[in-house]
Amino acid sequence: MKLNPRGFGVMCTTVALGIGLVIVAGCSNTVEGTPTANSAQVTSYRADVSSSSAAASSSKAAAAQNKAIADNCDPFRTTTGTAVNSYNDYVDAHDKGTDDQTAKRDAAAGALEDAAKTVENQVNASGSDLPADLGQKFTDYVNAARTLAAEVRKMTPAAAVAPLNDASHKVNDALDAVRTACPSK
């Protein structure tokens, strides 16, 4: 005798449905009572959620602070290095009395002002994400660089160099303070 594939399929389906109904009917007991939350578990859950939320906020703040530090410290060396090189070129020209010292004076003053502006703009862009103590060190550099630029602009071949040297020392101190505070690469 041959099996009819359609008939066999219908029979298997009927048996499977019957067994499924028996299982569902046997497992559908109702539970008497009123649902209540376990207050100890609710308190523990709320504490876990609060702790997790605080950790996420702390992690976001730390990431923003790390970004602000990198955004300021990484370009600082390059930005200020250009100004330092230009200033040193002017000092060499002044000390040697070369014909191009006026051009180098103006270039040095411009480079110092540009560096101060660049650093200041980056600090302002970072806002409160930049740690206040590091932000103050950058601001000290900005002020010292602007003061040195002003002193450089005043220089003539016969001018006294004491004010220039004083301003230069302040820039060097500010540069050192920032370099010390910034993480090394």
C-alpha cells in the first residue's frame, strides 16, 4: 500500500495540534493573588540604574575632557614653535645688526600674535571641557605672547633690550608651564 503524501501530512498536522493543545491546556493554571513588587529588589534595581547612569555621564565627561586636552595640547607645540623660531630669527638679526631686522621684527611680532590668537581660540572652543588649571596656563601663554609681540614691535636697532628680555622670559615660563601640564606624546 502506498502512502498518500497529502493524507500523511494532514494526519501529522492533526496529531501535532492535538499534542500542542494538551500541553497548553495542561500548563495554563491561574495563580491566585495580587501582584506586588519586592521593595528590596526595586530599591536595588533603582540603585543599579542610577549608578549605571552616573558612570555613563562620568565616562562622557572624561571623554570630552580628554578630547579638549588633546585639541589644545597637540597643536600647541607646533603653533608656538613657529612663533619661537620667528622670534629667535629676529633676535639673531637684531644682535648681528643685519639689514633685514625690521622685516624679521615684524614677522616675529606677527607670528607671536598669530600663535596667541590660535591658542586663545582653541581654549575658547573647548569651553568647560578643558580643565581650568590647564586653561589658565594656556591663557597665561596668550597674555605673555601678546606682551612679547608688543615689545618686539617697539624695538629699534638702538633700543634697550631689557623689556624685550623680560617679556621673553615670561613667554618661556608660560611655554614651560603648558608643556609640563600637557601629556607628552
